[in-house]
Amino acid sequence: MRGSGMASTAGDEITVRLDAEKRAALDALATATDRDRSSLINDALDAYLAANREQLARIQEGLRQAEAGKFATDDEVAAAYARWR
């Protein structure tokens, strides 16, 4: 198994503690995909950071609009809520 934890690319090293179930799942995925732990963790972290950057950008835009007095009408809120039900 290549899941020795050695990074395939240069970068800063950090230590992360995993419970036994996560470690076993990570090792199984590394074996199944012939990738090392580091690359799998980096891919997961990239996806997590991208999702959170997007969420934060939307929140900040909403706050900017609210501070500018741009609020949805009651009808617009009801219509949006109805789409998600």
C-alpha cells in the first residue's frame, strides 16, 4: 500500500489525529485507489475549503445587501420557501 502518509509533492507537514475508524477508512481508500494518504487528505481538504469559501462569500454578499437595505419582500420569501418544500 502506498498509504504510508508520505506526500507525493513537497509541502508543509502537519500532524492530524484520526480515530481508528477514519484511519481504517482512509487506508482502505488509499489501497483501493492506489494513492497515498496525503493526496487523499489534500483532495478532501481542497473540497472542504472551496465549499466553505463559497459559503462565506454568499454570507458576506447577503450581509452587504442587507446593510444596503436590499431585503426580499414577503412574497419573494414565500415563493422561495415554496420551491424548497
